[in-house]
Amino acid sequence: MRSAEELLASGRPRRRARWYTSIGNQVLISIVLGIAVGALFPAFSAQLGVVGDTFLDLIKIGVAPLVFLTVVMGIAAAGDLKKASRTGLIALIYFEVVSTVALLLGLLAGNVSGVGIGTGALSGAHPTGGAPTGGSDDEGFLATVVPDNFVGAFSSGHLLQVVVIAVLLGIGLLTLAPAVQARFTAGLETASEGFFALINVIMRLAPIGTFGAIAYSVGTNGPAMLLALAELVAQYWIVVVLFIVVVLGGICLAAGINVFRLLRAVRTELTLVLGTASSEAGLPGLLEKLPRMGLSRQTVGLVMPTGYAFNLDGTSIYLALCTLFLANAYGIPMGFEQQLGLLVIMLLTSKGAATVSGGTFVVFASTVTATGYLPVEGVAILFGVYRVMSMATATCNTFGNVVATAVISRWNGDLDRARLRAVLADPSLLDQDDDAPKADPAANVPTTPANSRSAR
């Protein structure tokens, strides 16, 4: 296999792949077809939910093991506990600050627009069933932080439990003798490559899964439900876009990164997340792509999976805007003190959101229950348009974690800035890497499959 430099030296132009062979383009086509089929054949589309659910279940097979492996190897690659702890502390502070900004933006947008005011039809409704319910925010979150056994953390689907186990094991590896640690991490790396291969096979089914999910969403919601809550949906999407462009864009600008070019570089993963309304769908691809973009492999391994549990910007905006919508729709006044208390509650509940589709809505139900004065039955009203809103939620959550990983890698001083600038200017370089020896961006030294283990 020849390197990219050898291919250029040969003088033969690289054959450009046909546009329809790209997974990202196939997913975009699936979204358009899903909308059309859902609108034209709602009865048929209502039976396609199993297609999208099956695809997400397949993705979930590899997500927990990949998160576990990348976190453990990320800590082990740090070389010492002090460096790993520093990266983790910076990440947690960043997550808390940015999540709080997202909550404040959602509350500000809801107050300025008066979302839900004058919605007489909703205030007089008495829905029954149809929506999940949640328990106490503190009890529900704390009870799921530490697993009761190793295997249960993977089988339960609680990503935060997997992160906890991975962090503990990674710290434990740093206490072993270098020779033992090297053998252990080599085995983990081999297992990681195997799971990435599994995900690559599953991702070939992404267009089919996306088509089923979109068609089911449009076919079951129907135009009447979408029009009834169109104002809320439109405002939410606008706020999410503003957050990405203004807040995340400002953070990227401070770190010397162009947010629009970064969006373009990860557009394939974001398109998949948008179509499936699940941030889990994009995680495997991002864990593989971000190090190839010049981000430190250990920072990616530590920050990206942890962010999926603690840095849920889209979820924060959703909680703030939708709780204000319910309060206004039912004519419940919320002054500064009530909204400040609501902010504190959401700071807790937003950390318990699952990365799978539907997790945010369960947390929203928990938030409404925890307030003690918002009508829990009103949660069911928003269930009809949740799918439309969750597409923006998952996309914002995912891209927020991409930005966090890039910025923290920059702050740590282990970002290959030249490589990142080159990829952001020409994302096709990532495709060329498939035909060239891989490089470890942390070490900035080219490696091949034969010596990659010794290089770590």
C-alpha cells in the first residue's frame, strides 16, 4: 500500500468517488425520501418505526464497548494520572459553563418570545398517557452513576456507568509496570479496531435506518400536530442554530478554529445524527475521525465520551424552552425566583439524559415532575412533536462535544494545528488517509499498522 505522497509523485490523478457512494449523501437522500413517503403514505409509514429502531439497536451494540475502550486508552496514553486528571477537570469545568449558557439562552428565548402564551387549546386539554414519565431528579441520576456489576453497565445501556468503569480501569492501568501496561493496552487497541470494523459494517445500513425513522416520524405526527406546535418547533430550531453559530462559533473563534469549516468536516456524522435523532449514531465515526483531523487521541478518548453524559447543550436548550412553554400554555406565572430554581433543577436533570433517541424527553418529564407546580399531564402534549425537535437536540449535543474536544485539545497544547487547518480547508484529505499509513496526532509521528502498538 503506497502513501499519499507516493500517489502524488506517480503523476496519476486520484480517482474521485461517485457522489452516490458517500454514506452522507445516501443519508440525505433517505431523509428526503422518508419525508415524502411519510407525508404521502402515513398509514404505511406508521409501520416503519421498527426499521429506525432496529438500526439504532445495531449501533448501540458497538457504542458502549467503543466508549469503554477509548476512555481507557485515552487515560493510559496520557502517561500519568496528573495529566489525565488535568484534562478531565478542564473538561468538566467547560461542560458546566457551556451547559449553563445553553440553559440561560433557552430561558432568555422563551421569555422574549413568550412561547406558549395564548395557547388556549393546550391549556384546556387533559391528555392521558402516551408519554414516558420520570422520577426524582437527584434519585434518578445518582442511582445510575455507579453500576452494581461490570457486565450490567454494558447491558443496561447507561453510558455514564461505562465511563465510570473505564475511568477507574484507566487509572488502575497507570499504576501497573510499563511492560504490563503496554501488553494490556495493545490488547485493548486490537479490540478497538475490531469494534470499529463492526461499526463500519453496520453503518452501511444507515440510509435504510434513516429512511425508516424519518418516514415514521412524519407519518405518525401528521400535519395537524406539526402545525399546532409549529411555533415552539420553529423557535427551538432557531435557538439551536443561534447557539451553534454564536456560542459555539465564539468558542471556536477564541481557539482559532473556523466553526463552519468544522461543521463541514464532520457533516457525514452530523447528517446521520440528524436523520436518526440519536447522538449515539455519530459517536463511533467521530471517535475514529477526530484523531485523524489532528486532535490528540487521548483527549478524544477522554473528552468525547464523557461529554455524551455531561455536555448536552441541545438537551439544556430543550428543557428550558419546553418548560417555559408548558408554564405559559397553562397560565402558570414564573418570575425570576421560580426560573432561577428551575435553572438549578435543570442543571442536575440535564446530566442524566441518555444519548439514545427519547432520553431527553424522559429527562424533560423528570424536570417537570421535580418542579412540583408544572402539570405533568402537559408533557404528553409535546410528545407528538418530540421527534422533530430531537433531531435538532441530538445534532446540537453531538457538535457541542466535537467543539469541546477540539478546544480542550487546543488548550492542552496537544493539537496538531497544521493538520487540523489542512483538513478543515480540504476535508477530502480524510478520505485520502484511508490509502495512507495512519499517524498518531499526539506524537505527530507517522506510524503503520505494523509498528502502531510500539509507538504508543
